[in-house]
Amino acid sequence: MASIEYFEVECPEETGGRYYQRIADVVLLDHNLIRVIQKIHFFIDPRVPIFVAVGITRKMPGPVRLRDFSDVSIQDDKVTISIGDETYLAKLLKSLWDIFGKERVEQPDRFTIVISASTDETKDLEDLVVDDPSLSIYKDLIYALQVIQPEGFKVRRQHYGDGRFYLVASEDTLPEDIDDLVREKFALLEESP
Amino acid sequence: MILVPVTYKGGIYQHDEIIDLIEDLGGYIIQKHIIATEVVLQALVPKEDIELIQRIGKPLTGELTPSPLVGTEIAVVSMSLEIHHLPHASCDLAEYIRRFGAKTNMVGLARGFGKRIAQLNDEERDVINEHDLAVYLLGNFETCIEQKFGVLRRGIDIPIVVCGGPSRESLQEIIDPPVDGYVGNVGRFMHRTKESEELDKLEEVVGEITRVLDRRREDLAKDPLSISPARLMDIINEKVDAIHEVLSPTPITVQMAGLRVKLPYDQYARILKDLVIEEDVTIGDIVDIRPSRMRDYILLKVRPFSETNIMV
């Protein structure tokens, strides 16, 4: 399993920083996020108080389409989908019900779905996006960072995009120069090999 | 007769004999658990009869171990009941203290987190004060502990043991006025305590609690209580039938200088007050009866001999 290439906790209190290194390690491991994160840097200053986490994610797997895990055969007005991987079945059924309505989607057995629909309606069916793991990873990542941060820090700002993410938190109003601080910490990540 | 706190663990077969024996010798059963085919008794037994109980318990696979915290009620004060402080830090510690015989209650503060925003409300303060000792589980940063601890201890008049991330020396330095006990390097953590050094830390917390409570016992011995709380428990168990209907694991919780009786105050306070202990001494003569801030329980505080001039 790939590990995080850069993992630092910066804190003016040495002992406190060491504990947070362990906390971050345990939480990221528990939430299965080690594979997702390439670099991460925490900055905690209890005197301000402020908590900053900035990081870069690895390349995320793209959206999962219907053809990735099943076989679609179209015959006149009838489409038969043979499922190879049940993981996405629930989400697939939900999307199909939304598109065609429950009365036109049948599931004669666990691994087969039969849809009665015209060819016009079903021609792009194979490209149907069933799941997008990057969306849930974003939620998981932010949730994990919220678990790591000291609890009293209720004022938060978070951002995710282009493979980069950050979360800043404090118990007071966030300082105005917070963007500079985040940029500074991102620069540290980029400098590191 | 000196009573010592012990835990008896043994098979369920004929365990009644051990209970009878302890009671006949003048000891008290504080709590009895039956776990599958095993019985765990927490009891106060006469010091000179320990060997006798061991001898009689041996054929019943009984084992007697000293449990310094039997007969005490301890508050484990956690800064919140959020995932940040639960389950590992607070629960592991509360459970570990329980193994030594104490009755622990977890007090999760509504607004204990944060440095500037930490608060302790009157209900929390009163609930903590009903215990024999409070263990405060604080966080990892010295700066925060230094600033917030003053607020969190305001109005607390029972002994306090502070656990926190910084070392013991740092804790002693930043906490002013000093508290009764300190354990360093036990702050916020997010994993189970199963490695040997972590267990040693828990052991250290228990050691510190025992030390603080022993000192309190010595103080109590200087001006002895008018009645031993364990004996008071026995009398209530014998004379108040309603206590046997209570489903709580400890219908009566024994404290060092009192009892928590888990019956509604409005209905039973008067009944308890008029209960005769011996000849013309009633509970009301030697005990302060107060409503507890925990549910609608009754709190009994035994008055010392110097106040009542009665010893039963």
C-alpha cells in the first residue's frame, strides 16, 4: 500500500505536536485515507489558536460508468444488463429508477436487470455514471480532518479542488491573513521532494 | 476491626457461602456481579480474616485480591462526549479504574472543549462535587490547560487528579493553585490502550488516585464518621424493600463518607431519615440527607463523630 510521501506536524509545543502526529496518523489510517493523500502538512498553534491542514491528493480514480462493471445487451425494445460487480448495484438501480421509472426496470435475479425502453432512450446507457468516488473521498477527507483538529475549534473554512485541499479552524474568528498562511504552507509542500 | 477493600473472584457454585462468611465476619458486600459462571464480589472484609476467606474460597476456585478503590465513587470528567474524547481516552480510563473496585461515573461537560470558550455549569459542578474524587482528562497543549483549567475547577471542592498530554512536571508548573494529583503524558489520543507502556500509564493514574484517596482516608480517620457507609448501606438494604426493585447495577453506591441511594428523593427521603439504626438513633440524627443533582437520587453524607457525638 502506498504511504504518504510528506507528513509533517508543525507546532510550537513539541510534546503537543508529537501527540497530534500520532492522532493524525491513527485517524487517517482508520478512515482509509492513507492511499488517497500524497502530501499533508499540519500547523497547530494553540496560542492563537489556529489549526491548519493543507495537503495534496494522489490522482483520484475517475467516475465509475455502467460499462466498467457490467455487460449491456440491447435487443429491440429490451435491454439486459448483466452485473459483474455487485458493489454498485444499489446505486445503479436508483439511477435506473430515476431515468426509466420503477415499472420499466425489472430484476429477475441478483445479477440481471431488464429494462423495457426504446433504443433512443438506451443508446448512451453504457456511459451512465453510476458512482464518483472522488466526491465521497472529499467528504471523508474533510470529516477526518475535523476529527483530527482540536474539538473546540468550531469556526472552520475548508476547500478542495484540483487535487489540493485545506482546512483551517479556530475557536475565534479566523484571522484576515489566513489565505497567506495557507499559501505559505502549500509552498512547503511544493518545495518538498 | 479494620476493614480492607478486596475483590473476590470465583466460581458461581456455592458462592453464597462466601457471601455469608464475609457477612458473618462483620464485612460488607459492596457489589456483586455474576458474569456467566463467574462471580465477582467487591467487599470490605476484616483484615485479620483475609486468610480464612482465602482458605474457604480455595475449593470454590476463589481468589482474593486487594482492590484499593472499593467503596469509592469517582467522577471521570471528560471535556466533551464527542468522538474527539471518546471512546478511547475517557472510556479506557474509566473502565480501568473500575477494575480496582471504584464506581466511576463519566461526566461529559457540555462546553468543556476549547481554550477561551471552556465553561463549567452549575449542574456539572454539583454533580462532580457529589463524588469522592474527580479525574480531569485534559488535552495535549500546555497553553490550553493553563488557560482553561482555572475555569473548569471553579467551585470544585473534592480532590482532583489531572491527566494531560504535557509531562507531570509541566502540569505541576502550569496549574496554580496546585491540585492533589497529576499524571502526565495522558492527553487526547485516538487509539485503544493496549500496548504495555499505555497500560502502565493507566496503572499510574490508578496509583495516583489511590495515593490521593489514602490521604483522604487518613484525614477521615482523624475525625471518624458516626457510622461506616457500608454498614449504613446494609441497614437500608435490610429495612427499605423498595431498594430491591431498583434495576440499576448498584442501587446503593457506597462512597467514602456517604451513600448515593437510587430512590426518588420526594418519596423516600423522609422514610430514610426516620429509619432506626440502633435503639433510639435514626439515620436523620447522624446523616445529612440531600437531593442529588444526578436524576432524582438521594445523597447521604455521614456526619463525623465530632459533630454528632454518636458512634454506631
